[in-house]
Amino acid sequence: MAGNEGMEHLIPLVNKLQDAFTQLGVSLSLDLPQIAVIGGQSAGKSSVLENFVGRDFLPRGSGIVTRRPLVLQLVNSNVEYGEFLHCKGKKFTDFEAIRKEIEDETDRITGANKGISPVPINLRVYSPHVLDLTLIDLPGITRVPVGDQPLDIEKKLHGLIMSFISKENCIILAVTPANADLVTSDALKLAMEVDPLGMRTIGVITKLDLMDEGTDARDILENKTLPLRRGYVGVVNRSQRDIEGRKDIKAALDAERKFFLSHPSYRHMAEKMGTPYLQRVLNQQLTNHIRDTLPALREKLQRQLLSMEKEVEEYKSFRPDDPSRKTKAMMQMIQQLQTDFEQNIEGSGSAAVNTNELSGGARINRLFHERFPFEIVKMEFDEKELRKEIAFAIRNIHGIRVGLFTPDMAFEAIVKRQIARLKEPSLKCVDLVVSELGNVLRKCTEKMGRFPALREETERIINTHIREREQKTKEQLILLVNVELAYMNTNHEDFIGFTNAQQKAESTAGKRTIGNQVIRKGWMCIHNLGIMKGGSRDYWFVLTSESLSWYKDEEERDKKYMLHLDGLKIKDIDPGFMSRRHMFALFNPDQSRNVYKDYKQLELSCEGQEEVDSWKASFLRAGVYPDRSSGSVNGDGESESSGQSIDPQLERQVETIRNLVDSYMKIVTKTFRDLVPKIIMHLTINSAKDFIYSDLLPSLYASCDQATLMEESLEEAKKRDEMLRMYCACKDALKIIGDVSMTTSYQPVPPPVKDDWLKASTPESPRPSSPGPRRNLSIRAPPPPPVASRPAPVIPSRPDAGTNRALPAAPPRPVSSGNLPPPLVPSRGSGGNLPSIPPRTSQAGPEPILDAFGMPLHK
């Protein structure tokens, strides 16, 4: 590719990165810098720009030719053509047609009489020989309007150029012709306004072949006249005659090379001159930018890779085209199911633990130790109903006779009724545990979602086994109830006995307490506070065996109230249509007494039903039992709900049987609270875990073939393949980024130019001028340091060649002791000639005094 050799080494590296990102389905955001070419009219900007493309496609001529900004986007592609934004869909394969379209589009907006417009022309060129860059050809800087140009043309062009070069992602090529004075360069002036440190400015000197004879730009190109951090590059473009004569760009580059090698002022720096060198400088700038961008790209890819690790965990060890993928996937998912199921039941200390709610084994534990005991206590301590049953049993046993002794038959009948009632909460506990196991199973099989048939069959097999074990567990619990009904062990060591029960009845012992110990603490909401206090508010509650207190916060400093629990009952209340909270209330069966201030009941609520059940179980431990509906009056006119008899002897017998039943039922309920969780754990939960570990996989293979089980839906297969492709492409992109970092070289930014020596060595008098338009370009080199073996010679003051004024005399220095004359200190004039200094012989005595014309004065 002619004219773009500097880019050829960078294009393959960028293409590798682009291919890797294309596989990821995202665009490569290297954000390569824009290259803006600024300068005066006819400075050769368009010629510099064309060299990057290697094609002739920009309008040429004398005067102002570029009258609208041309934003040229280069796109690396396998085919070569151009597209204009204002001609969407039209492809230009002939670059002469592209030039004609640029001229026509310019005239359409600005007219044919040198008009200027800030509206850019957007051209996109696709070529296999370019990088993804943006090149900007800007109108030349003018001061005097011509033709249809506005009077404030200079101000408008200044704002137009600044809008492009002020961007931090823009490399500025400040083009100045060699046959113009550098210190009056508008391009350098604008560049220094937006880039005072010179980090992104490169000076370009054009038309070196058109300089007057005897003059050169050596001082400029050696970065001495107006130093730039990145220096200057000289180029020789094709002349208008060469362009009209269709001179090839490659031939023009050969002529440029020959010019620099043959010119006496440039031959020593020919390797750093010319269009190819300028392209290599920009190529290195682009390479530096890419390497600076790679760390952010690498970090982005690593974050994306980590985010996909969890989703492709079971697939990351093999490629998508692995033939054994389905077998491996099935084995991995079954093993993962086994691990997840056990961790959900037994608990896990992993970082994936649920921090929002109870689940799995924790919920089952609550069922065993809070919900099940609550159901038992709620059934057991129905005091009024129990006393009524005892009274009826004693009367029916005595029949027509008046009983003098308490019948033991009544005790056995009542106890059997109470034991039979334990069957319902026991079987209900099994149902709740099985329901929770189903939730755990559904959660554990979520990772099989990409294989619907496998997930459905796995859930069906495990649920079938759990249902079988559920039936056996219920049979075992029914057997436990029947065993308790079969024989009343009144010789149990914890049984109170008839004598103690009678004594307790006669002594009318009060309520049994467990001491004023703290039972539970937690947050609840009180709802009946009144409208003035907001209607409801959360408080920190402390429940003891005797009272319920609530505080403003958990520090328990500001106590709001303390409620004694004597005689209180608990009941559920309707939370209302719009409420999401679960409510219950504490109240006194004696409707004449208030519970809390002026309220008959204290309405409390929690966020979840499980929390409400837990509080109810705690209230049961404190002796606050659920409410039962009051009885009615029977046909004989006796109050069945009173729990009392008009016969004192019957009342004592009822109390005795009540104490015996209470003592024996405590033994039975203690046994049930201990054995029911053990039976459920052994027959259902542990059996399910063992089945998943040992029998699940054979059952799956026996149910249907593997191909049917591992059949994916089209959506899931597409999602999985896309995830695997993204994962592998992400790893490949990270590897390519590492290769690019190792195969490209990095060139640091040149240090700031130190020109303080220029100020120190340059006299304050005007500098000598040279013929021709170039002025003030000569810089006197600093004096060389003195040699250690011989002191530096004394240099007499001499008149300035341009002003004939004497320069300040140098201070006297010691003279060499040898016979050799002192060395000469050369000083190059602006024309490149080195004026010689007449040698002085070493002699003692004072320095001669010179007059104003440099002639010695004689005493």
C-alpha cells in the first residue's frame, strides 16, 4: 500500500483485537485519536491528509479550496470504497467520483464564490490498508474575506478549528510552509492555545523544495527556533503540476526521499524527514494510545468473565463442541443437586446462604420446636372444655347412684380422648415438613432449567419417593398414638398419683409459674395507639413469664408500658383488606376489665405468619392460651360453660381427675414432642437424602434414555451456547490483549523542551537576519564546556553583523601555556554559513579596548 507503510504493522494487531471483540458481540472501544490538520491556506494540509489514505480524492487548486470541514472516517475492511453521510446507501468505488462529490457538496452549501461553511462533510472510506481512524481536513486560516466570505471570517474560522482541536483525543498536525516565517504561524498559535504542554502537537513543515536559494529550515527541523515537545517533521508534497500530471504517490515519495538525501542541510537528518517518517510517528502515537487503553479493556473483560463464572460453572471445563457435553452436564447437575439438598437441610456456612428469610432446615427446625408444640398446647389446654368433659364422665359413670369416690374410669376415658387428639397436630407436622421439602427440591433443581425434561423427571422421582415415605411416617405416628392408647402407665415416675392429685385439689393450689424469666424479645407493632400517635408504631417487646413490656428501641431504656399477663388470652384478628401484616390480640375474658389503658384488647402484628406463630408459642410458655368460644346453655338449664357444679363433692372429684389428666398428659406430650420430630427426620428427611445420593441416578436411567432427558428447548440451547461462546471469547480476548502488550513497543512522551540555555546564550540585541522571507531563524549554539587539560581561550568581542554594534565582551580567561593557538568557537549564521574567527596568539598583557566599530583603540 503506497503512502501508508507506517500503519501496516499496527493493523494486524488491531484486527486481532477487533475479531476477539466481535466474537463477544460488542464493538472494540479503543477510541483511537482523531488527526486534525490545521494551517494557513495552500499550506499543503490536504496533501498531508491524502498520504494517510494513499489515494487522491481531495479537491486541489490555488487559493482557498477546502471551504467546509471534511470529517474523514477510515474503517478497516476487506473491500475499498467510500460512503457519504448525505448519500446513505451509495457506495463510491472510484475516488475521482469521491473528489467530485466533495466539490459538488461544498458548492451546494457555500456557493461557487469562495464561501465558507462550518457544516462538515462526513466521508467514510473502507479499505484494507487503513486503521479505524478519524482524519479532519479543516479550512485554511484566512484574515481578509474574499468573494462571498463574511467580514468576520477570521473569527468564524478560529471557532470552527477550535471546536475540533480542543478535544483531548485529537492529534494536531500544525502545518506551516517552509517559505513563511515560523513565528507568525497561525497553526502553531492555535495549537499552543489548546495544548500548551505540547503533548499532542506535531509540527509539519511543507514546501521545503520551494525555499529561496541559500536558505534552509535546518534550525526549525532541529527544534531550535520554536521548540516543540514532539518536534518537527519536514515533508515534500506534490506540486500542482505534479497533481495535474497524475504523478503517482509512490513516485512522489521516492522524489521526497531523494530530496532529503541530496540536500546538504538535511542529509544528516534524512531518516527523520518525509511522509513515511511522519506516518511512523503517528503510528507510534496510536500504539501508545492502544497500550494505554488496554488496562481498562483488560479490567472490563475480567469483570465480565467473573460475572459469567457462576452461570457457566458446570460448562467452563470444556468447549461447546465437546461430544460428551450432555453426559458430563447431567452428572455434574446430579452431584450439585445432592450437595445443594444436603446443605439446605443440614445448613451451610457458604457465602451463598440466604440472608433474607428462613429456608430449608431452619424452617423445618421451627416447625419441630415452635409450630408443633404450639399446636399441642393449643389443643391440650382448653380448660373449660376439659372440665366439662370430666364432669360428664363422672356423672355418667356413677349413673343413678351418688358417687362417694372418684372413679378411675373417668380418668382413663378423658386421657384417651386427649391422646387421640394428638394425632391431628402430629400428622399436620408431617404435611408441613413434606411441603417444605418440596420447596427445597424446587430450589435445588433450578440449575436444571436448561433441561426441562431432566428437571421434571428428577422432581417427579424424588417427590414420589417423599410421598411414599410420608405415608410410612404417618402410619408410624398413628401407631405411636395407638401404643399410647393401649396402656395407661400410671406407675410412671413422673406421674403425680391419686393421693397427690387429691391433696392438690383440696389445697386449691394457685397457678404454677416458672419464675419471672425472660422468654422472648423482638419487634412487634401496636395498632390501637390512637389517631394522635399515628395509629400504629413498632416497639421492642420483652416477654417474661409474668409480664409483657415494650420499649422505644433495643437498648431497653425508655420503657413505654408493662402489661401483666394474669388472666389474659390470645386470639387472631382480621388485619383488614389492604394490610399485609399478620395480627393477633391479647384480651381479658372478663369484658368488664380493660387490658391496655382504655382498650379492651392489645392489637399486635408481625410481618410474617411464622413470626406470629413463634410469638404465640412464646405466649403459651408464659401461660397465655388461645381463646375458645363460650359454651351455651343446655336443655336442662345448666350452664355448660361455667365449668362449675352446684355439688361440692363433684367439684372436688373433677379437680382431682383434672390434676391426674394434667400430670399424665404432660408425660405423653413430652414423649410426642420428642419422638415426632425424630420419626419424621428418620423416615422422611434422611430417607430422601439417602435416596438422592444412591438411587436417583439409576432411577433416571431406568425411566427414559439420556437423549430424552437432556433434550433442551431451543431458547435454552441458544442461551447456553451464547453464554459458552461469550465465556470462551472473553478468555481469548484477554489472551490477545496480553499478546498485544508483549509484541508492541511503547515510546514514552518526549520530555519538555528546555530552552533556558537559548535565553542565557542569546544576547538581548537584535539577531542577524538572512536574505529571503525567513527571518529570526538562526540560533547561536551554546559555547562548549572548557576542556580539563587546557583552559578555554578568550574570545574578543566583535561587532554584530547586522547592526554593527559591539556585543558585550566576554570576561577574561586564562591563556593556555602551550604553543598551540586556542580553538575556534563556531557560530552559524542564519544562512547556514559559519563565519570564521581570526586566531589569537597567546600573549600576556591587558585585553585591547575596542571602539564602537570593533576596531582596537591605541593609547
